[in-house]
Amino acid sequence: MKKIYLLFALFISFLPAITNAQTTVSGSVRTADNKPLPYASVALLNARDSSLVKGAVSRETGAYTFDNVQPGQYRLAASAVGYAPARSPIVQVGTGAVSLPDMTLRESSQTLGEVKVVAQKPMFEQQVDRLVVNVQNSITAAGGTALEVLERSPGITVNRQNNSLTMSGKSGVVVMMNGKLTRLPIATVVQMLEGMTANDIEKIELITTPPARYDAEGDAGIINIITKKNRDGGPKNFGMNGSFSATLGYGWFARPSGSLNLNYRNQKLNIYGNASFFRSHSWQNLQFNRIVDKPGQILATNAESNRFPVTSNYTAKIGFDYALSSQTTLNGLVSGFDNTYAMDNAENVGVTFTNGVRTQQSNLLNNETNRWRHLLLNLNLKHVFKNKQEWSIDFDRLYYHNDNPNFYFSTKQDFTTGNREEEQIRISKKTPVQTWVLKTDFITPLPTKGRLETGLKATTTRLDNTVILDRLMTEGWKMDSFYTQRYQLAEDILAVYISLNQPLDSKTTLQAGLRYEHTRTDIHRPNGQSLVNRKYGNLFPSLFLSRKLSKNHTANLSYSRRITRPSYNDIAPFVSFVDLSTFTSGNPVLRPTISDAVQGSYTFKDAYVFSLKYSFDRNVIAGFQPHVDAATNRIQYYAENIDHQQTLSFAASLPVPLTRWWKSQTNLTGLWQSLTTVYQDSPVSRTVWNANVNLSNTFTLPRKFTVELTGFYYSPYMFGLHRGRSFGQVTLGVQKALPKDNGTLRLTMSDLFWTNIGRYNSKIPALNINTTDTFLTEPRVVRLTYNRSFGRKTVKAARNRATGSEEERSRLQSN
């Protein structure tokens, strides 16, 4: 194995020596007063027929570069909103690098009339290594939540019952915000996305083959949520602008939300910020049914929970970009959120039958508050050298605090003896988390028209999780030592990577990378007793090869290895009751998942995409797995490692423009999964076939009306030892563009036929496991949303940039 990695490293080292008959064309775009003009569109045109060869956008210094240009005759065309377009004379390109004279764009004094939009991006846009969900262009997303958008995204399954996400049937998902991998674990991310309004989101990228510059965390892939930013425009780029949205929604209860975005820019300084609010009062119904076969008797327990939670979310951020010079930028960011899930007097009823006769019933009233608070401080320094090398350094300080108190009042009736018992329980759970991240990256353009990236990263995390369960006795509150636990976690991750993007010829591009991560995880009690003490290092190679077969045909092949570490709340203790014999908790002995994946894809006309992916996972982390104690008829749910899992998936993206006014997009996914494990000392094997279809139809009507009808269907699937039953959803939206640039109105209704229902079962007779679970929420939520921009349309947008702690924010988890 060491020889393989050595050969891989040598292969990367010698790739820059590859030469080919292509060259680089570079230049700069400037204003009439000789100032750099960033973000201008630059096109390389064939001199013979003015057809587009390549496109680029000028950087903050006004510079642009075209790589891999074949010898020949070309023209350059440059344009920017508010400036008159310009073209260069014919340029002769040979085998040597070409540096062109500056192109000058002059301000345009022309008054623009009405602009008609003749085309827009579809809701789903398939790219080579990712599927892009264009939320901003979706009518049905208006006023909804980010989680609802993900539910309607191809290949994504949202399990609201245990706050989890899967991507192409796999649970190792990492979520990024604006290119930054958050270190929030999935359960916390689900809670946060449930409180994030979709009006703040521009698009969501579903990345299946991340390159080496990303952390290796997440064996299923990466979900990158990109928030909106104000657009460029006009002859001047300084001043202030912004936008706001307001939504009134109603299912069985009110669901209001609102957001505000502001952006100010002068010659050197850009200050930006936003704030949003979301409140959702909803209904949830959970049903847990289990059968325990004991000698001489069969125990059947049916538990049901009716909940009316209120979720409120407040988010805010403020940041700045300051140009220290034309080549150096200093950036700062402060952001945070306050997310609260509150539930009063939830009704939980559990009934036990012995050989078909009702013998016991328990009633449990539950009050719960689950509050997550977060603060991020980030500083970033970026410098572009004259030889076009780039260097950046990030420092992040993250703080999270989870406060999750619960109060239970239970009554238990024994019908065989006539006894009746009452009990009061209170649980306190507090989890402060502190993380520090230092990250640096260096990018070097190569003489062979390629690009070499290297980087270092150090992450330190400290967590203290305290769970205290008290029972009310005649002498007062008394602590229950069975459920009361305290853990402290210390984790350090050091990483180094190298990544090469190298064109091999005019039609073939190679991207190869190698990342090494060393992890130290220590979980111990306050008295020093060690529960988990692991030190391990892993190499994560990645390889991506793209070949342009002809004008309309492209083939791609990739390989990657990734890891999914247990989230902090997967391994830290917590207790959440459905009834007195049904509860969830953590598992401190979970091991990380290692995944190897190979994927091939074919693209036709840059629109129709077909892909085939195979992955092999070891120590798969499966959340919310049942563990039945036959002696006490108690069932406990917690995450468990599964020895091996194989996944084979096929995906197809099919855009179909039916008429000028009707456009349709179909995404198909087929999945085969097989797992093998030893569960409670017994071998278990399960195999499942799964398919899902995602449809989006957009109808453009007269008088600026647009109608969107979307829907998805998932066939039965596998969730650890559970099997999930089929489900789906249909959503309808209508949009009206108001006259005189007065914004838009959108009316949406989700889950028209109440078909988005979670149903799961797990039946393993040899292990005495026979469970069925159901999760319901109210359907047909109606929302009316108003969006409008204000201020100067000519102000350039604040740039979305990644901090150094994106991966770190993906592993904190609320419950």
C-alpha cells in the first residue's frame, strides 16, 4: 500500500513537466480613468465567425486569463453593466504565452428601457461533479425553509424523526454555507435549516466528488448552500443597496418569516450584513410499535406522541472586505444564530399488550426546550503575487452552546393488579463547545497551463456534555445515576494536502490530489477515567479525469476516499423519552466510517447527464438504531456501526423544453445497497433496491404570471437496519412580477396530497427485533411571499468567501 501512495505522489510531482501545444492568453480590463475594472465579462472569440471559444470574469485587479488556448486567430470582447462593450483587433496566438494590451471600457450614458428576460436557469442544473438546485429561480421554494428545499432535491432524503440527511442513500453528509464546511453535525444542521428561510438562498450545490482542498469529512458528499448577494449593475459601483422579503405562511398554525440584506461599498471598503427571522408552529405525530417474544408470552407495545412544537430562528452576520493594496485584501466576519425548539405538554401514550390482552398503559406529558446558540469570529488575509500566485490564511474562533431541558409527568396503570403510579422526571442537558481553526492555502500557476494547490489546517475542539436526570421522591428531587452522565471531549485534527489541475491535451483535463489527516480523539469523565482514546492517521487520494469526446459529448471518471467521523452528539450522552420505556441516547464507542468511491459520468450537450457510482464503506455510522431489552421491555435508540456497506447508484438528468411556455426537468436515481454486520453477536445481511424520481415543470403565462409544479417520489429504501417505506410530495407555486420594478409576489402550497410521511420498520426474528415507526407532519402549508430590492442597483456585491472552519461546523449535533 505504501508503494501505491509513493507512486501516486511521484505521479503528481512529474505531471507539471507535461507539455502540450496550447498556451495562455492574459490581459486586463480597465476604466477610462485607468482604474481596474473587476467582474467584467471577457470573451475569447473565433476571429473567423465570432463564435465563443472561452469565457472569463476579470478578477478584483481587473486581470483575466484564458488557459489551454489552441494556436489561431482570435478577438477579445469585454462588457460590464453600465459600460459600453469593447472589442480588440484580431490577435494571433501561437505556441507561446500571449499578454494583451489593456482593454478600456467607457461608462455608458444610455438610459435602459424595459429589460425582458428571455431565459433563466432551470431549478435543477447538472454539472460535471455536482447537481445545482437554483433556489432563487424556484417559485415553490418561496417562503419555505431550506430543509423543505432539500427534501425536494434529487437524491436527498430528510428524516425528520431523528433529524438526519442522506445523499444517494448514504448518511455521511457534510453541509457547507457559501463554500464553508460548517462543523455543525447533521441533527443540528437539520434543526437550523428548518429555521432558515429559503428566501435567503440563491442555490444549493450537491457535490458528489469533492476535490482534495476540502476536508475529507463526509463519505456521502457535500451539500453547499449559497446565500443570496446583491448583483452588479450601473455605471458606478459605490454606495448602498439591499433587499428584503416577508412571508406569511399557514398550515395548521401561523408560520411568519422575514429577511433583510444590506451592502455598502466604496473604493477600498465593502461592508455587508444580513438578518433573518423565522417562526414555525407545527404539528408532529410519532408512532412506535414493537413486539417482544418472550418464553410463554408475547409483549406488544404501541407508543404514540402528539407534539405541537414552536421553532424560532434568528440569524445575523456582518462582515467587511478591505483592500490593503491592489493585491492584498483583509476580510473579517462575525456571524451567529439563536435557534430554539420549544414544546409544551406533548402527549405521549404507551399501551402494552400481553398475549393480546391490554395489561399496562402509561401517559407521559413532556415539556422540552432545545436551544442552540452560535457565534463565529473569522479573519482572513489574501494576497495575489505579481506572478499570479495566491496565498491566504484564515483564523476562526467558534463557540456553540446547547441547552436542552426536559420535564416529564407520567402516570402508569397496571390493569392486572389495579395499581396506579405517578412520577415526575426532569432532565438537564448542557453542552458548551469551543473550536479554534488555523488554515492556510497556496495556489501556484504552472508553466504547463495547470494549477498546483497546497495547504495546511489545524483544528482544536473542546466539548463538555453534562446530562442530569432527577426523579421527584417523597423527600424531594433525587438524581438517577443510571441516566446521569458527564463526558468531556478533546479532539485535534491536523491536515495537509496537495492538489493538481493539469490539462493533458486540448480535450483532456486531470485533477489529482492527496490529503493526509491525523486525528486525536479523547473522551473521558471529569475524574480522568478514559472512555475513548484514539489516535489515527489517514491518506485520502482523489483523482478526476475529464475528456471532451466531441462538441456535444463529454466523459468523466473519478475516484476518492473520504471519512465520516462520529458527530459529537452521536458519541456524547443525551436522553430523550417517548415514553418511560422508549428513549434515545448517544454511543461513545462509535468508530469513523471510511469510504472508497468510483464514479463515471457522460454528458450530452452540456445538459443531459448520466452517471454511475460505486462505493464501499467500512464501519458505517447508522443513526437511530433500535436496541430491545426483552427482560425489561425497554427499547433504546442510538447510532451504531455497521461493518460493511456497498452502494451502487445510477443517476440521470433530463431537461425537456416541451414548448416555448412549458419547460420540464426530470431527475432519475436508481440505487442498490447491501450491508453486512454483526449485530448483538448475530450476523445480519440486508439488501435493498431503491429508485426516486424528481420532476419540475415551469409554465410561463401572460401578464407576467409564472406557475411551477414540482414533485418527487421515493421507493422503499434502507436506513441502517430499518427499511423505509415509499413516500413523495407534490408542491404548487404561482408568481406575479409586479409592474414598475415593485418586486414579486409568490403563493405556494406544499404537500398537496399529504404523501410526505415517514414510515420505517425493522424485523430481525433472530435478534427479537420487530419494530414499526411512523412520523407525520401537517400537509398543505400555504405561504404568501413578497420580495423587493432597494437602493442603488449599481453597487457591486459582497463576495461570498469561505472561512477556515467550514468543515468544523458540520459535526455539532442537536437532538
